[in-house]
Amino acid sequence: MEHVDVIVVGAGISGIGAGYHLQDKCRDRSYMILEGRADMGGTWDLFRYPGIRSDSDMYTLGYIFEPWTEAKAIADGPNILNYVKRTAAKYGIDRHIRFNHHVKAASWSSDEARWIVTATHEGRDVHYSCNFLFMCSGYYNYAKGHRPHFEGEESFAGRIIHPQFWPDDLDYAGKRVVVIGSGATAVTIVPEMAKSAAHVTMLQRSPTYVVSRPSEDAVANRLRKFLPTKLAYALVRWRNVLFGMYFFNAARKHPAQAKERVLEMLSEHLPSETIAAHFTPRYNVWDQRLCLVPDADLFDAIKAGTASVVTDTIDRFDAGGIALNSGQRLDADIVVTATGLELQLMSDVAFTVDGEVRDLAKTYNYKGMMYSDMPNLASSFGYTNASWTLKADLTCAYVCRLLNTMKKRGMRQATPRIEGDLEPAPFLDFTSGYVTRAMERFPKQGNRQPWQVHQNYLKDLMALRYGSVDDGMAFSNPVPTPTKQRLADAVPA
């Protein structure tokens, strides 16, 4: 059985970042990356729907160690994928990836201080062992999106498409399109399809906060002309981080004023009646993630008449479109169900510790990355109110700190342990449907450190880069005994 010091699961934006940090900070440690799909890139390789782009700026979604140098700060999916692949090739990370290895189980043996990882490859199970397991597999189910059933949809004569599985052969030129949803995917698809479709209607059950932002960062592009690339990148990154934190905290502290400000920004693009009917949510700003519209493309499509928004609920589908509960109907040739993701914790890998099955939903999250009573296991989970990679970079660096501490002390096992009582709270304090649907399957967070999950980059920076690694962490060196199950016995039959 092949053994490495660290197995990273997932070759998306987090997994490639993990490879860099391991090479940079733990140079004497071996690692491999197991990727379930045939290529790297994760989200940016999977999603192929029209207009796919980031809703975060690339100065914060980009890696801390690899500057983003393209003109557009709000980048499209293909450019982000190229950035990830270039980074992997530049640092030799791609040589550590095993593609088409779908990890389905991991078994820890304290006797050997090792994980046995089981993956499916070419129709058969393969096994690898490692001292530390780092899950970078994202937060949603790649094989299944959230797709509610609609009454009568079987009678619809057109095509029903989920954005997560966009078909290569879909021709929507001159067609009537209805996009069901109001989140980031919907507001991305609508203006792009409206360029060639006969008309695109965004059908939403309730409004979402939508803000416009220039796709190019003029200050960043100017700074790169006069400053070294890395310095310019770092300055813009910090500016964007601090501004994002300020806006989020101000919105939480003064929700009425934040709502007024967002709607005031919308008034620059849309008439007041459209804003009142379709862009004024019932919830407060940042109770759910804001939707970003680069260069006001959605608003421009609405003003041009190539797109429209309808706020209503579905009664049923029929052969020619959708009948709404208000009595209105929408004729359609194509329906796109931008109804969301299905959240999934660590790809639903089955974990066992010394032969005991562990349900991570019954654990507490430690520092936003590890789990109570789960040894030598970490996962990368980004921010809901900022760029994913900001937290992923911090997590990777902390994992390296932990590995180096274990080596320095001669310890084989590091396990988060709870001392005293904790009051449980949901892992994420967010009201978005895709979050609330899944929280019962996620670990809890506690009411004190280090068991709280911050959505604050500065707090995490201080805690993870400079805070103690001993806080809530039990380092141990279990002594093998004949009565314990041996490593070979841990391999599933």
C-alpha cells in the first residue's frame, strides 16, 4: 500500500492551494492529491453554464502566493480555471494529483497513527495510507444539485436544464427561456442567455439583494503599472478584504441603513417600481449572500427588454410553459432550474476511528477546520460573506503549523478535545435555503473559542497564524499494543 505523509482530497482551488502550502512550509513531507473527477479545477471545471463567473473579486479569490494579473477583477469561469491550472503547473503541484480517484471512506488507526483512505478508481477500490488527511473537496454534492419537483413538469414539451449539468448541445438562440431562481447562478445566466434568446424571464419566489460592480478594478490595474506585481496585488487584496469586512459588519450593525443604501444603488439602474416589486427582499442585507452583477449586465438586459423579472410562485407546468399561482403564465421553450446546490460535508466520506463509525454531524467544529475527537483530520471551508480562498489559505497555513508542531514534539496524533460544556449553535449563521436545508448534517459550533466559526478574516488571521496550537488540542503518542487492530486489518475487505 502506498503511503504519504499527507493526503489531500480534491484538486479544486482549495486542494491546489494545499499542495503549495505543503511544499512551501512542510518541505520534508510527502503528499498526494486524490481527485474524483478527470481534471482539476473543481467548481470551475464542473460548471459550464452560460456566463459562469465568480461573485468575488479575484484579488481575494486568488491565492495569497500567486497574484492575479488579468485586467478583469470579476473573472469568468474559464479564466479562473486557467489560473488554477497555471498555478498547479508553475509549482509542480499537478504532478501530485491522482485523477479519477473518488474517495469514499477513511479509517483511522491510533495503533499506527495512520489513515487508510479508500477510493474508487476505474471501477475498483484502491487504498492509500497517510499520517494526516486534509479534505479540500468543497461544500456541495458534485453529482446532484438541489432540484425540486414541479407539478406537471413531465408534460412540458421543451427542455428542463439544471445549471450544474449544462448540456453541450443546448441551442437557445431565438428561444423563450425561463430561469427559475434569484441567486448568483440565476443573475449570471439571465443576461448571458438574453444576448441571443428571444426573451429570458427570471422567475423568483422572492427577491434577493443584487448589487452592481465594475468588472475591472481601475485602481488595481493602475497600481500594477507602477509597483511590483506582488506588492500591487497585496495592497489591493488588503483593501478589498477590509472594505468587505467593513460593509458586512456595518450591514449587521445597521440593517435599515444598509438596506436603504443597497436600494439607493439600485436606483441608478432601475425604476423604483421595478426595485420595489422585484429587488427588495424581506430579509436584511447579508442575512444571505449578496448577488454581484458586474457592469450592471442584468440591469441593462432588463432595460433593453431582452430580460424581465417575475416574482411569483409556480402552480404547475404545462406543455407550453409555466402557470403561476397569480393566474399569470410564462410561455417557454427552455426552463433552467437555478434552484441551488445540495450542500455536502466532505463529500460524504464514511469515517471510522479505531473501528468506530463517526458521524461528523455529532461533532463540534474546531477553528472552522477540524472536528472534536477526530484525530489528524482537517477540512477547508471558506467564508459565506467573503471569498472562499481567504479562509482556505489560512486553513492550509494552519495545517502546516500543526504538522510542524507535531514533528518538533515527536507526536503522532493531534485531536481536538472539548473541556467543559459547550452550547451548540448551527455551523453557519445564514438563512439561504441551500444552507438551512443542510445544517442538520453538519457539525455544530460552540459558544466559545476555539469552537466558534468566524466569518471574519482578521479574527481568523490572528487565531490561525499567531494563536496557540495547544488551545483545545490534545497531542498524543499512542503506544501500539497487541490487542489493538493492526494497520493491515483496517483495510476494508
